Amino acid sequence: EAGVTQFPSHSVIEKGQTVTLRCDPISGHDNLYWYRRVMGKEIKFLLHFVKESKQDESGMPNNRFLAERTGGTYSTLKVQPAELEDSGVYFCASRPLNSQETQYFGPGTRLLVL
Amino acid sequence: GENVEQHPSTLSVQEGDSAVIKCTYSDSASNYFPWYKQELGKRPQLIIDIRSNVGEKKDQRIAVTLNKTAKHFSLHITETQPEDSAVYFCAASRGGGSYIPTFGRGTSLIVHP
């Protein structure tokens, strides 16, 4: 079974530019989560999808961040315009709908905003 | 909301020694406590978890203990090996439903051969 995949693995952009991150969850997993880890800090929750619906987006930092999951399969997270403080590792995780709490993480996208 | 504190931030041990990582949480309603291991350049992976109805759980060289009264839980690794070197994250959540875990800041464990 393929795991959670994320693209790109790394991204270096300049302040003010736009970046779109993609997450492909494990096939059949209706729950999809986005997290961010800034260097040396905790893995922080951003938002949670159940299928195509946003269940909880309380962790989104501001309106420069837009997440979508059209069709309930893969998800994108767009940052526009990017700021220096957006740098970090963005993780995606997925979980089946009616299961225990175990989440399966992707390898992350390392974003550096210069 | 929940707040999870994790200590130490860095832990260096000799191969064969034991390692202990401690976490505290603030939400008394939290009832699910997973531990994740992230090796360099790889994804975080669940290594062990514990629910609030038990005080200890073991899996080979790894064990987790939970003290609900004190609101703290710990990861114990015995007979450490170089491949145990990684960043370890604890987390706490109310479990079930939408399940949004709150993570600690991570502990970088270095096992010297």
C-alpha cells in the first residue's frame, strides 16, 4: 500500500511569491490533516478535512493560506503571498474515517521563504 | 486548549543505555497519547501509544507510562541502539471524533555507538 505522498519535497521562494503544496493521502482515507513545524518547535495543527469538507481550520495562521480538497482525494495548500515566517516543514497526514486515532504522515515539504 | 510540554529537547546517550523522554499535558479530558519517531529526512511514524485507561504499555524495548493524576506521560527506551537516533514527538488528544492531537516540541535523541 502506498503511503501518504507530498509534493514538492523542497521549495525555496522569495517573499511575496506564491507556493502550492500538494498532498496525496492513502487511498480511501477520508480524514486529511495539514500540519506545520517551524525549526525546533512543535508540529502544529493547521486544518482537517473529512472528504472534501473542512472540518476544522482553526489552526490556519491567516488568510494568506488556502487549503482545498476538491473531490475528496488529494489536497492542496496554497500560500499567497508568502512571508518569511511561513518557512518550515509542512506535513500532511491521513486516517480512515471510522478508525482508531493513528495518523499516517507524509514525508513533508520543506518550505524556505527568503 | 491543550498544551503539551516535552523535555528534554536534546538527549545524548551511549549505546546500551536507557533513554527517557517526558511530556506533560494540560487538558484533563485528553485520553489518547501517541508517540512518533522521525528519523532524519523521513516522515514521523507512530511507535507506541497509550490510552487513559491504562498506566503502562510495553513493546519490546519501548514502553510508555501515563500518570493521569499528574497529567504526565513518558517514553522509555531500553538498551538503546544507534538506529534509535531520531526526533521523538509526544502528543495528546481527546481521541475519537475529529481527533486533533497537540504535539510537543520534539526530543532529538542521539545514541553514540
